[in-house]
Amino acid sequence: MRGTSPNSENLPLSAFPPLVRVEVEVARGGKRRRVDVSVARGTMVRTVVRTAGETPEGCAVLVGETPVPLDLPIERPTRLTVVPTFSGG
């Protein structure tokens, strides 16, 4: 049919899904906790860390073995390791 828009479930191959999955592993004192988060493409690492329940400014964040800045935008499915660098007390 002419003049009708395509069904929203029939996306072109070049279309990106609106959300990306981020696996966050929090390593604290020899224990690990995993949180799966779905965020909009372009969301900053800082926001993902906060969503996982940690204070970004008190953490080191790694992708693999490489430290990444808190203002790095997430563009694709990613696995972050969050290491809290201090604790209150």
C-alpha cells in the first residue's frame, strides 16, 4: 500500500535498538555482585555505575583490564567491572 508507514517491528538492518545491555560486576573485598542494566545508547558510564548502586566518584571502572573514564558514553553492549576504591567508616 502506498502512503502507509512500515510496521514498527520491521526495522531496516541499519537501525540500532534504542537500548543497550550493560553487565556490571561490582568487585568488593573478594566478593562479586552482578547487575544487568539496559540503558539508552550514549548513556555515560557514571550513570550506569550509579544505577548499579555504587557511587561513581568512589570507584574505578574497567572494560576488560583497561580503566575507562566516567564520562565515556556506552554505545554497544558492554561488560563493566566496578571496583570501589574507598569505604566509609
